[in-house]
Amino acid sequence: MSDIRLVNLTKSYGEGNAVSDVDLAIEEGEFFSLLGPSGCGKSTTLRMIAGFVRPTSGRILIGGDDITALPPERRDIGIVFQNYAIFPHMNVAENIAFGLKLRKLPKAEIARRIEDSLRQVGLSGYETRYQRQLSGGEQQRVALARVLVTEPRILLLDEPLSALDKGLREEMKFWIKDLQKKLKITTIYVTHDQDEALTMSDRIGVMAKSRIVQVGTPQEIYERPKTLFVTSFIGHSNVVDVAVRRVADGMAVVALGGSELASRAGAGLAEGAAAKLVVRPENILIGTALREGDARLPATVVSETYQGAIVRYRLAVGDQEIVAERQNQAHVERFAPGTAVTIGWAPDWSETLLA
Amino acid sequence: MRDEPAVSWPMRAVAILALVILLLPVVIVVLAGLNAGEYLTFPPKGLSLRWVIAFLSSPTFMGAYLYSFVLALVATLISTVLGTLAAVYLSRSRSRAAAILRGFFMLPVVLPGVVLGLALYVFYVTTDIGLARSFPGLLIGHVLVTFPFVIATVTASMVGFDLSLEEAARSLGASPLTAFMKITLRLIAPGISAGAIFAFIVSFGQFETTLFLTVPNHEPLPMAMYISLRYKFEPTAAAAGIFAIALVALSTVVSARLVSLRRVFRA
Ligand SMILES: Nc1ncnc2c1ncn2[C@@H]1O[C@H](COP(=O)(O)OP(=O)(O)OP(=O)(O)O)[C@@H](O)[C@H]1O
Ligand SMILES: [Mg+2]
């Protein structure tokens, strides 16, 4: 078994914590991303799992075994670093053979595995190249091959795409995900890029200021952010001030610009609380696009920006502004600045959170 | 191969001038050693191998030459190992103690050799631990004088060393020692070689500290040359100088070859 349990994992560096009380259960074969802004403690968490950083408190279990006290070389965990860490004095084949030689495998077996793993990462024929003769993407494949050839229980990746240019990043995103799926290896992927996390992960743990603030599938994280931080970190959202009128059955009725609107209610929301209504631009409907049961309110078009695939509207609601994005398709109505319109959204696609 | 960086003409002129000034004493010693006359003079009175042969057939000088060679070799060995370990520790530790230690280790470079020699001599004599005027006592002096050079060169090669290389090795299954030997040590080898060359050259030519620590009747070459010149002003000492220069030059060339050979190997 290679499921991972982090139990109240904490690391403090004198002044304040780098990681606080991280409690996570990652399933066998899962692709789990740690997503968060710079300095939130993602790398420190990963390095504790790899064994390079000793936790101040808490435990790490893999397949039920407590590995908190084991040195890195006895954890059977593979890690790929942001800079790939290809050994510069060894060629590609020697790099890949490094872990195999330490395991004292027979020569023929090592040769066979090097060949297989290079084929797997699409670098057959690269055996005698050195690090400085490889592009960033190739180095990354070598780093992955070097780790995977030893068949570790867990794969850790620390921002492996951040050193690549945009086009290659897109390509490698899917390539890594496919490889992980094929090998069914439990993977923790650290990134500050929401696109990577949303595209590749089975589940995402969003971190902020040394803590995990929300764990969920990409869809849950994107559509049901639990805090304003997650809301603002993942994609773009309208966040507007509202007054809470009633809360019942997980739904809230709030007042905005003289209208009463229904939305999902976040944790701890109560009548009269200061709150923010969160709704994504792509979920805002205008005019005849609105359906039965949608929350509705009057607004004035401030500006219309044509962006090709989408058209972006800035809308005035009372003294606040809301941004709406409409697909630029056949039969979709367009609105000129100054037009008075009715806007709205499905209550289930908006959420009111404590400010 | 990397392209030579462009160097402007004035810079080249200055560099050539500096080189000439630095090499002038070497030229003078070599010519003086090839003197055909009775006394150590410059310019020489004709050229001959007379004094070179005198050096080669002198038991005192040959003995001193060999003694210095062995002393330098052993001192280099010890200070290369100690200096490398110290440099690796110093460049990784962030503690205040490490900063203080670094200064302490480098002290023999700034301390006048005479002061260090005297201090060691007084220490050996007053503690009466059998090191005064003994080979181990002299060796300790030479290690102290040479190992800052190893620390300096190895520290320089550790700058920018990527620790994740060692970590990658660890997570691939290497013990801390294996990771250090197979990764770190291999990558800082040029720095270590450079430090060893420095150590050898410094030890071979060391005079001031040696003055207080020599074993009676076992003078290292610089001492033997000095003593010989005090009694007869013969060019044998200069001939010995030729061989000292040759050894130092040879060790530099050989080591440089070794280091760059490794580079070539990597390419
Ligand atoms: N060795 C250390 N000593 C002191 N503080 C540290 C150390 N390592 C990390 N920190 C601090 O811990 C916090 C978390 O660092 P960490 O590297 O885990 O962040 P991160 O989420 O990986 O950020 P990034 O996206 O920039 O890589 C930071 O504030 C950092 O300054
Ligand atoms: Mg990081």
C-alpha cells in the first residue's frame, strides 16, 4: 500500500511556522496537488515527506507505516526538483543507473531498465548525453526517468514545469498526467499554477499561510471555494458586498442593490453578518438568457469589451460593479454601454461567504 | 571548448608586464645556477652545468631536496583532507560559530610565519610533548600553514553548489556518505586539486615557520640553501633553486592536466 497520511504535520523555523497542522489523507494511486501562493509552505511540506526536513511535530505515514524518523534513502520516495538536479558529471545513462547500482542490480538488468525507462520518457538514444547537452524539457524527462526506474512507492514533484516555456509546459502537463495514470503511482504535485492543478489533479489541497485551507476535486475547488482566499486564488470572481437577510437549509437570501437574491451560504453565515457574494463572470446571465428560478437584479452596462471568443461586460449594480463574460456565439444578444438590463445567475452557482 | 573572452590591448600589456616582473627572479635564479664561475654572481660568468652537477652529487642538498619533497607530500595530503572537510562544513553551516571558525582557520595566512613558528616552538618546548624539533612537530606547522589554501579553494568551488544534487542522490537510495563521495566530492574535485597544488608549493618553499621547527641535521631545502649560502657563496644553492622551481612547475602542470583531463572526459 502506498497511501499517504499526514498527521498534524508542523514545521517551525524560529519566527513563525512554515507549515502548520497539515492533516491530509492521500489515496493510493491518487494525483494530489498542493496549490498555493509563494511562501505558503508547499515545498516544506513536500520536503518533510521526502525526508529532507525534520518536522517540528506531527507524523507521516505511508501505507500505514510511520516513516517520520526514516532518512530519505530508506523511504522509497522519488522526488523531482524544480531544477531537475541532473548529476552534471554523469551522462543520462549513468544518471538513470545511479539508483539501480545502489540497489546492486545485475548489470544486464540495469542496462535493460535504462533502455526501458528512456523509451518510456521518449528519450531513446540520449544515453551518452550530459546535462548541459539537454534542453529543460529533456532534463525533466531524465529526472523523471531516473526516479521512476527505481519504482518508488510515492512520486513527489516540486514545481516541475515552472522552468519551462509556456508551450512546453502545456505539453508536459498532459504528458506527466498520462504517465502517472499509466503507472498508477501515488503522486504529490506542488505548484502555484491553478491551471496545472485543475488540469492534472484528482484532488487539490489549497494552502495559504502555512495551512491547508481547502481540499477537494478540481471541480469542487473551482465551483465551491470555501473561503474568500480560495475564491480569489482560483480563477477570477466577482466579490461584492451584500447584507444577509435570511439563512436556511444551506441557502442564504441577501440584499444587493435593492434586490433580494438567493445563493448558497458559506460556513458560519448568519443573518445580519457582513458578507461577500461570490459569482464567477462566466455564470452571469443577461436579459433573455436568464432562466426560471434565477436570482435577478437590475443593472446598467458600463462598458462592453470584445475579446474574440468572449465578450466582457462591466455592469453597475447600485454603487458596485460586476463583471460578466458571455460566449461570443450565434444568437447571443449584445448590449451597448448605457443600456439598462436585468442580470442574474443560478442561485446554486453563487455563494455568500463571511467577509 | 569555451571561447576566449576578448581582452583589450592595454589589459594585455599590463598582464604581460606583471608576468615579466613575476618571472624575473625565476630567470635570475636559473641563470645564476648555470654559472660557470666560482661565486654566486649575476650576470653569470659563462654558462655551465658545473653547479648543477655539484648539487646532484651533494648528499646534503639531495637529502634536503628529498626531505622537503616528503614533508610537502605528507603535509599536502593531511591538509587536503582536513581542509576539504572543513570547507564543506563551513560552506553549509549557517551558525555564528562557523563564521568565527572560518576566520580562525584562515589565521595562519595573515599571521607572520615567524610568529606562528615561534608560537609553536614555545608551545612544544613548554608543554614538553616531544614535538619540539621533531618531524611530527614540523609537519603540524606545515599543515597549519598550508590548509587555509585548501579551505579557500574548496570553499570557492562550493559557492553555488546545488544541494538538491545531494538530496536527489539521497532519495535515490544513497547514504549521506555515498551521496557525498559520488556527487559532491566529484563536483568539487577541481577545487580540491587546486588547493592541493597550492598546499604543496607553499609547504615546499616554506621558510619562516620551518626555521623554528626543523629537526637538527634534517634541513628542508629552503633551510639548506640558506645555511649553505651563509658559509660559502657558491652557486649550488641557485642550482638547487632550479630543481625546486622545476618541481613546482611540474606539479602545477601535472595537476592542471589532471583537472582539465577530467573536464575533457565529461564533455
Ligand atoms: N530553511 C529555512 N529556514 C527558515 N525559513 C524557511 C526555511 N525554509 C523555508 N522557510 C520559510 O518557510 C516558508 C515556506 O517556505 P516554502 O519553501 O515551503 O514555500 P513554498 O510554498 O514552496 O513557496 P514557493 O512557491 O516560493 O516555492 C517561507 O516563508 C520560507 O521563508
Ligand atoms: Mg517551493
